[in-house]
Amino acid sequence: MRSTFNLPSFGRPSFCAPSVYAAVVIASSSVLIQSVALAGSTASQVIEYLPGNAIASFQNTAAALGLPVGNTGFGALTPFNPHFSSNQIMIIGAGGSMTLKLDKPVTIIPSAKIGVFSNVGIVDEDPDTQYDVNFNTIAGGGGIAGSPTLTFSPAGFGFVSVSSNGMDWSSLGASSFSFGNPTNYYTDTNIALNFAALGTQSADFFKPFGGTLASFAGLKYRDAGAANDMVRLLNGSAGGTWLDISSVPLAEVNYVKFDVPVGGRMVIDAVTAVPEPVSAGLLVAAAGLMVRRRHRGMGF
């Protein structure tokens, strides 16, 4: 199903030159395009879930739907503080599988991707960290990854397939994927004493992140005095592991399936997909058509 957009009606002032009017139409359409680009698909329904050997308390499939929340129960969701409770994450155990339906179809074009958010947590190796006798942090704890980047929660792995109808499946590869990238929720918080307060500006869960766990090596969560830090590395993205689906022989994707092999394990916090950029292209074309029609109507 394709999204339908109603373009705004513009009244042209008598003093407005054709070139100015065209710019207004295109600029206004650009605003709509930006709003489309911020939209995306999320997992909205569990079609099938086979838990494998997953712990019973982490078989709450509702935890895999929608977007993650910013509060982990112990401060903000950051690469050093992933979700950990059974109402925030769910597990697919060895030999298990899960089929999810997206709330909106994803058109297969070159930029089509699926984002998988897990609960990978990076070990804070801030050398200035100090603790009191009760193990409370009294100094440091600013969120610094070591080199190589160590984690305290292992990356999950599994095979991934997609489908348009929920019956015929296209595999994304013969090898399993490792879901080893962390998640970051806010772009305006900081970490001190091993704690990040809740922010007000959320990261974009529909903006693909192209890095790997190794990309975080040696970086501090936020460090204005350094050439780079984790917040700048993510560049507004919420992180996660992004899979390219542009080469599947389908017109669109509505379903995503994860199969975990024997000996494996996978944690899901959320599954998203990039938006349908075709709609944005239609807006540009429509804007141009509006300009041409208006010009003809005004005798230009």
C-alpha cells in the first residue's frame, strides 16, 4: 500500500514573480519531504514466536514491538546502559524463531534497510573511575570504550528472512548476522558517575547507522575536547544493526523473520525499517507539476 499525500494549496500574491512562486512551492514541498523522511516502519505484530530455550520471563513478545523507551529503569538508554528488564526486551533462544509484521510496507529500492536493536552494553573503561566502600561511583564513570571495545552483554546472532505476504520468504544470506551494535536514545544527555539522566531530544530510530562495534573503540560518550565521540559518531542515529534488503526479489517487505541456530541466542528490543522514499520523490514531481500548471494558468 502506498501513502497518499495532499499537497497544500498556495495563493500567489500579485507581486510574486514566477521564479519566487516556484521556490515557495518547492520549499514548502521540501518541508513535507522532511516530514516523510522522519517517518518509518516498526514491528507492530508478532505472527509467530518459537522461544527455543529462552528464559520464560523473557518471552514477552510485546517487548519487541514499537520503539524502545528512553528510560531503562536506571537512567537513560545509552551504549553503556542498555535495556535489561523483561518488559523492555525479549529473547529468542537456541533453535527458536520469531516472525514480525511491520506496521507499514517497505518499498524495495536501493536505500531499503531494516534496523535491529538489541541490548548490547559497552564496558565503561574510564580510567578515572573510583568507588567507595559500598561500590558507589564517586569519580569518573564518564562512559569511555576501551580498544578493542568490550561488552558485558554478548551480541546475538541469527538468520534473517523477509516476505511480502508472510508465506513466501527471501533469505538475506546463507550466513547468520551478528547484532552487535549498541543503542542510544537521547542526543542531549551526558554520562557521569556511571549514570545518564533522561534527555529531551531523542535519536532517530529510522536513521541507519553504518558503523560496527569496533567504531566505538576508544571513544567517550560525549567529549567536546576530542576529535570525535559516540554522540557525534552516531550523528543523530539511535544506532542498532542495519541490514540491507535492497537486493531481495520483492516489490515490498511486510514481514521479517529471525531464526536462531542451535547454540545461538538473540535479544530483540525493537525492529524498524527505513521509510518509503518513493513518496518523497512523488512530492517533488507533484511540486514541479503544480508550478507548471500555475505558470500556464497565469500565462507564463
